[in-house]
Amino acid sequence: MVAWPNSLIREIAERRVVIFVGAGISKAAHPALPTWPDLLRRLAALLSKAKDKTIVERLVRKDHMLDAAQIILDGSPKS
């Protein structure tokens, strides 16, 4: 168990703290969830155009996740 500093407990009690939970918490909560690169690669595999799949792979390797996600979104069927 982690011992929280009294000053932090006081700040929380006085509502002067914003608790932010990042994406890492879901990975720790359920290790079977894919990482962002894995998720984008899985979604890219569903695209119909081979060129889009190749572009997504390049973008993921360069750590341009948002650009890769945009290619996937643009290449996905619209409902």
C-alpha cells in the first residue's frame, strides 16, 4: 500500500486537485488489451486498400499514431 503525503490528502479534501487517469491504467488493469500500435495494425488489416495498409504500417513505425488512425478512419466504410 502506498502512503500518501498528508499535504496531498489535504489538497484533495479541499477540492484543489484534479486527478487525471491516463491510458496506461487500462493496460495495467487488463494486460490482454492491445497497445496503440497493435490496435492500429489490427484495424489496418481490415482496410480494403493495400496501399492504405502500407501507409498505416509506415506511420505506426514512425510513431505517428494519430496520422495512422486518420488513414484508418478515412478508409473505413461509412454507415
